[in-house]
Amino acid sequence: MINKGLALHFLERYTDAISCYDLILKQRPESTTTLYFKASSLIKDKNIQSGLDVLRKAVKLNPSLR
């Protein structure tokens, strides 16, 4: 599923990519990799604040991401 999200992101289908990441996060809410990719899609889709919030959550879960 993460590969599908990445493919959609690179096709600039950010909303669809975010939906894929949300499905993953329902199963694995602490997946910092998925949170990072979701944040990237949110930011590219002009949802800057939401993207930053998701990035903060990822860093909170894994401080080595700083």
C-alpha cells in the first residue's frame, strides 16, 4: 500500500496518496515513514499546516528524525 501511495504522489495525485497513507495509519498509527510520506503529500497539496502537524507527530514518535 505504501508503494501505491508513493506512486500516486509522484503522479501528483496527492489526495489519493493521502488516502492510501491514512489506510496504512489506521493499521499502524506509529509508522513514522508513512507519516513522513503523508506530510509530504499534504504539503505538495498546499495543506502546509496539516503537513507540518503530521511531521511534528512523526518527530515526536521518533526524535532521531530531526
